[in-house]
Amino acid sequence: MSTPARRLSAELLLRVERERSYLSSLLSTPPVERLSSRDQRLLTEISYGVLRWQKQLDWIIQRFARAEPDSLELPVRIILRMALYQLRFLTRVPPSAAVDEAVSLTRALRVSRAAGLVNGLLREYLRHPDVEKEWETFPDPLRRLALRTSHPEWLMGRWVKRWGEEAATALALRNNTPPPVAIRVNLKRIMPEAFIQKLEARRISYRRSAYLPEAIVLSSARIKHAAWFREGLFWFQDEASQMIPQLFQLKAGQRVLDACSAPGGKTFILAEGVKSTGWVLALDVHFSRVRVVQAQRERLGERNVLLAVADLRRGVPLRVPLDAVLVDAPCTGLGTLRRNPEIKWRVTEDDLRRLAALQGEILEEACRCVKPAGRLVYSTCTTEPEENEQVVRAFLSAHSEFRLAKPSVPESFRPFLCPDGFLRTHPSGRDLDGFFAAVLVRS
């Protein structure tokens, strides 16, 4: 019988493919949480590893099956990817155990007719494990690089052209490593120093953020199961994401719109900034995503966050001038590949143009409710200029009433403020997700 961790990993990876789900969301579901801590760690390692190194793993399948991976049934592909990942990257898993588990999974996933193929391919790989020597002889340097880093060729081609091969390779390899676990302390319930005392009392490893006094980086996400999470003492949010609301320099009593608010981390930082006398209207186009923000609001005890379902392309559902508007626009998410490696295999170059048009439409409507001297912050979690500076420049060329402002920020933010006036963070630089932001001020 296959172990519970491996069987559930296979089931989650099947859902990622069939339902276009995100692994990070699936790992918070009851079947995973019922596993032992050890099995949860193994499941997480295998599942993320398969998604991060999928291009390499599929090339190996093609090499030894002598057939395109897509010609195999999806459960068989998943089983082979999982086993090959363990054989290539997990030194504590004996090769015989990885092969036997893979064969057992063919029965568990009802593809036992493929057991011979799975067993034979994996044992053939064990006889020829140094397959990278083959792809390093390929004449096309971009194909070699894409295989070495397990990224799509079109994406590696863009990055090499923009930054050079060394920087592009460093970013891609960084994307294949686990990200840090960053949290934001809920200042309405506890101060950072008091929260740190709790961590130290439980001997939980941590470090203070170098950029934000309210942010803490942990050694593990297992704190989610602590009572502190249910009590609303903190929420999970990357440090780069936490920087974006700071660009507003909010004051008590101000009125703010968060135009694309889910999952809500930036929303609640905005709510902190306007204090109890101000308010934040948090919108999202999908009811299910608004429910996520609502659940966070209840857990954190926020009382000055209003929620609504709205498509900004059809207009802003209020007619009062606002001090600040955040457009954290829907994007490809290419700055978050450490957390969401499945994005690599879903996004295409055409998506950059499609999303840029959507981002422009949202900006066009959101800007209408910014009052004179008010701030409009446009942000994304992508690395690509079509979704970032090109969207902002197109907006400014059509709206002379707005100007790009270089914000006054804490000294710790200075490394991320660029000469062109934008804020950028980079995964391969300071262990942050890749974010972009522009501050636009209305005259």
C-alpha cells in the first residue's frame, strides 16, 4: 500500500492539473491537516518539488519512455514525476522505496495497468541517473538553460534578454527554493515585542524583518495551527507585499478603497493606517474571494473594513471622493513562483498582453474616485514590464491630472526605490517576492 503522504500528494497534484487549483490552498485542507507532522512535511516537499522541477522530470520521462509525457495518462505522469523527484532530490528516500511506492500508487490511482511501465522506467533511470549530461550537449543554449532551471523557454528567453544569462539563471534557481514564512503582527491585538516573547517562550525560531517593524520571519508555517492564529494575533504575508500599503502614508480618519483586495493582507494594513476613525472599502470581483477577506476580518477583529463584490471595469460602487486607492491588480504572478510554481506551466506570453489590458481598464475606473492630492497606488506581484511600468506609463499618458510621485519611505525601503520612480523587489535579491508599485498623485 502507498503511504498516506504520497497518495495524498498524488491526489493534490491531480487537482492542481485538472482543476487549476493552487497547491498552497490545497495544503490547508482537512485531509492534509489530519496527517502527522512528519507526513505533512513529506507531502509538502514532494508536491512542491514536482511542480518546481516539472520540466526536468518530464524530459526524463520522455527520454526513458520514448514518448511524449502528454501521451501518458495524467495519473501515470504524476506518479512518475513524484518518483523521479524523490530519486533525484531526496537523499533520505531509498531508491527501492521510491520505486515500490510508485508501483503501489498505480493501484491506488486505478492505473495498475501502467505498473510495468512505471517500474521499468524508474529502474532504467536508476541505471542512467546522470541524464543532465545529455541536455548539456543540446546546441540550443536557451533549451539547455530552460531544462537546467526547469522554467519555460519563453520566460527564460525574456529574462536573459533583459538581465543577462547569469542574473536570469540566479532568479530561476531561486524560484525553485522554498520561500521564507513571513507574518504580520496584528497591532490591534498585540505589539511585536509581546508576540516575540511568545515565540521565545515556545522556542520557535524567528528573525525580525529588516524592512518592517511589524513583520517577523519564521522557520516554519506550523504556527498556523497555534491558538495565536485563531485568536487573530497575526496573518501570513510576504514582506514585499507588506511594503505596498506603506506607500500611502495614511492618516487617521482617511477613506480608502482597496480595489482588488483578496486575500486581504494589504487591506488590513490599510485599516491600521486610517485608525478607528477611518475606513477601507475592500472589493473583489469574485464572491468566494470576498468571503476569504471576510473570514480574515472576523478572525482579526477588524471593524473599519467594509466588503463588497464588484467588477471595477463596470465602475466604482461609491460616489464619495477618496484619500487613497490601491489597485493591486490581477496579474500573472510571475514574482511569486517560489510560492506558486504551478504558474510557470500555466502562464503564456499572450497572458501578459491580455492582463495588461485588464489592468488598464481597472486603473481607468479606479482613478475616478481619487480626490485632489489623493494617492493612487498601482501594484502587482509580477516581474514583467508589460504588466508594470508599461501599464503605468500608458495610464499617465492618458491622464495628465495624475503624476508619478517618488514616495517618502522608511530608510529600509530605499534599496527598492528605482531611479525611474517605481518600487521593485526581486526574489533573487533580498529573499522577497517580486513586487512592483507606482505611486500616482492627483493634482
